[in-house]
Amino acid sequence: MIDLRRLRILRAVAHYGTVTAAARALHFTPSAASQQIRQLGRELGVTLLEPNGRGVRLTPAARTLLDHADAIHTRWEQAEIEMRGLGTEPSGLLRVAAFPMALSRLLAPMAATLTARHPQLDVRVLEAEPGECLDLLFQGEIELTVIEAAPGAPPRTDARFDQTPLLDDVFDLVVSDRHRLAGRESVALAETAAESWILPTPGTTCHAHTMTACAAVGFTPDGSHQALNWGAVASLVAHDLGVALIPRMTDISPGLPIARVLLEGPYVPARKMLTCVREGSRRNPAVAAAQEELQRLAATAAVSIAVPA
């Protein structure tokens, strides 16, 4: 008989990328985690880890075993829902997490609605960065997260997660209200090629969105200034230090002297938002209710942000 706890360690190594990171997440020592995987390999008569430089990597046999491990985990998720006797009424604990914009615009109103509608449901909201949200979901610390489809995110084919498109958060050009483009209803991005730009911090998905959008119309933005927080980006714009692309759903102080201008043309950048739950958990009434309410909120948001504020 295979010890399923050892499969859990193998899945963690695949998720975190190293034995050390997996061991840390599971509260093992690296040597103990490696020993458990070696024992699992001996039980199956295969090698699961092989040297790779100073570290190790999963073998083809390990990758094959992972497919089965993910399927076992999904079936266990489904069995747990059935064995708990969950009916159709959402109840119990529902833990959700997301990055700040998704939390404030989607998870907070969702939690309020579900709490009022289902008295036996305890919804708890956590703010976390996308990578951390996926780790929490993988570890079983939360039941649902909202993520952005971006490099580094799991592909839609990832057997561990069930991902559902939620909404597209398009970018607008943001300029000082004294800028020559401030009075325009819409603008082609190519018209800003000679402008100074306020760029998101390199390495972020929004920086990639901005650079890709500008490259698509034939220029590289002159990033004189950089900022991580959208409020800081907007403040730099307000002081006539440059223009920026800011997601439409991002909350910006209404007192700032800035103007949002719609982008026109064949390519308008957007953050593609998705709900993400563990594969097999969709039948949980609390998870299903949360996803349904998020879809309703997303449809409402898509209408309310059709024209920049």
C-alpha cells in the first residue's frame, strides 16, 4: 500500500519547485522530505528524484505518478464533501483570498452578500499576493481565490485547479487634467509615443501589459518614473510627470487632478481575472455559491466600468 502522505510531499515538491521549499511549507526538514520521497520510490520500484546541478528534479516516473496523485486528491476532495453530508445550503467555513483590487471590488461584496443570505456560512477574507493565494489554495488553507491569467500562473489545463474566467479589467490611459489629451473621449496609444511615462515596477504583470501594449503599436515607452502602488502612479501623473496605463477597476483618489481616457484600436490591454478553486471542490455548496455571486458581481462591474469614472 502506498502511503498517501508521501504523495502529498511529492505534490508539494512539484508545486514549489524544490525539496527545500516543499519541506518548509509542510513543516518537514529537507532531509526528511527527501527520505519520504525515496521511500515512496522504493515502494514503487522507480526513481522519483534525480540530480540536477546542486539540486534535484522530478523524473519522468515522478511526473507520471503526479498525474495519479492529482486525480487521487481530486477524488478525496469530492469524497470529503459527500462524507460531511453537505446538502444544498451553504454552511460552515469558506476562506477566500485575493490581491487588493479583487478583494475590494469582488471578494468584499461577495462575502457581505453570502453572510447575509446564508446565516450558517462563515466567510473569511484574506488579502494576499497572487502567488501566495495559489500556495494557500494548494495547501488547503483557503477554498477559493481570484487570480490573474499571467506568466507564472498555472495553465488552465493544470489538473490541480479548477479555473473559471471572471472578467477582463481593461486599461485606460491616465493623464493630468491639464494634459493635451485630457479632453479626448478616446485616444490611439500610438499618439503617446513621445510622452514621458510612469511605468509599473519591472517584473510585475502590469509592467508587462504596458510594455506589450506599447510595443504592439510600435514604440517603447520612455519610463522616466516607476512606482508599484497605483495611487503613487496616479500621483506622479497628477504632477505632470508623465502618462500611465491604469486598470479601470483600480480605485484612485477622486481628488487627484487626473483624467482617464479610453484607448482605441485593435489591441487594448486587459487583466484577465479568473476564479480558482481546487479541482473537485466545485460541488461544495459554499464554493458554488461564492462562484455564482462572483460571476454576478463581475457582470455588474463590466457594465459599471464601461465608461471611465
